[in-house]
Amino acid sequence: MSTSACNRWTYDVFLSFRGEDTRRRFTGHLYSALEDAGIKAFRDDKALPRGETISSKLLQAIEEWRISIIVFSTNYADSRWCLEELEKIMEVKEMHGRLVLPVFFDVNPLEVRKHTGSFARALAEHEAYFEEERDRVDRWRTALTKAGNLSGWDLKDFANGHEAILIKVIVNKVLQELPYAYLDVPPFRVGLETRLEKIKSLLNLRSDEVLFMGICGREGIGKMTIAEAVYDCFFHAFEGRSYLSNVRQPNDLISLQEQFLSDIVKHRCIKIHNIRMRISVVKRTLCKKRVLFCWTM
């Protein structure tokens, strides 16, 4: 996909959730994990009371996402704001074919699909409030049914309810679904796909062993393009990843180590001036972690 095409979207991910239920727990941790992975996420995180109609800014944000993650919780349907948001998300999905991923945080997917339990109670209250606008609640029911039928994750049945594991799975799913290259690699040249398939077989992604691979050849044959394509194709399979380009000067070893550490531990700037301490930090950082490290000279 070209760079110009990528710029049509403002956000990679739009998060829809009931703030009082999950803001400081699951959704907060998920948002941080997405940001750490370089995924631009939008969350409407205002804790103040809001009106019945969602703002024009939020409507625009809902139009400008690639993937939406909906976190269904016990009180999700209590919020007219959330239901308006959900209705718009499903509308954008149907009009533009966007991907919607539901997460059933503390509710059974059947409650969302069939409007039972807390969802039945909430919708009944909305019907009483909007007695003269029954079609509004009907639209919300339809949106809930459609979203509840989508393939997603039920936390209770996933990894024994382990939130951290589910968050990792969601982040990796998003990384795999994003259609653009993170290093802005130009469109595949002739023969590049064949080389990538060969490299994939050599990488043995399921192995826990340390593997070194070099790409060599005369100048101008596309070694850097292959390295960038390898990184873009496979980085989502690793917990940590770093790409350093133009690694030429030995004198620049300190800044390269600091950049590598910053990429792996997700901090913007790491300064460790003692070289022995820096080596120790690198060892501890990489211990028992799957890391993809690419560099070009």
C-alpha cells in the first residue's frame, strides 16, 4: 500500500469501552501496549459526565480508524454514549469494510448477541427513556447483535482469564492486520517475495535458539531493501524488535546500544554511561525474550 493511501487514516485502532468498568484496568493496559508497539490508538478517556449525543470530534475519530476494538463489559450498554459509538462503528465497518474486534471482558458473548442479562436491563431502561424514539434503541440492538456475532475474545475462556496474555495476543493480531509497512518499504521488487520465503524458512520462527543471519553482496543489489522487508514481514512474531540503519562507525557504539535498549524496553531515551553496566542491562533485557534485531551498514 502506498504512503498516500496510508494517510487516509488518522488512527490505527479505535478503542470503544465503558470507562468506569475498564479504564484503569484492562483497557488502560491495552492502550499502553498498543502505543508501546508503535500502534496509534484513539480512546475517548474523559471521565466527566457527557451528553446523549457524541461529539463531532469523536464522530470524526470513528471515521478515521483502520481497526476498532470494542471492550464489552457488564455496564457497557448502560451508557447511551457507548451505544451511539457502537452504532457508528458498525456503520463504518459495513460501509468501508473495516475490521472490528470484540473483547468480552466480563460478559458472555451470548449476552451481547441476544441482549440478555445486564444488556437486557439496560436496553429496557433506554426504551423507557426514548419512548418516542424506539427506532434509536432498535438500531442499538442491531449493532449489539452484529458486534456480538463477530470473531473476538472471551476473557473468561481465554488463558484462564489472564489479561496480560490476552493483551499480547490482541497487539500481535493488530500488528498482523495493519496493511502498511512500518519502515515504509517501497512496493516489492521482482524476486523479493521469493527471497523472503527462503529467509522465513531459515529463520525457523518457532525455534527458541539464537540465530544470526547475514545478507551480503555487491553494492546496489538491494540488501537494505531485503533487510527492511524481513523486518516488516516478521517483527510481529517477536516480543521485542529493533531496526538500526547505517551502522558504520565503531565510535558510535554507545548511542547504538542505547537506541537498541530503547527500542526493546519501549522507553524513548535510555542513558547508561558505564559500558559494563550497559552490557549487563542488554543481557538482562534479552533474557528469555524473543527479539528481532536487524541492522544495516
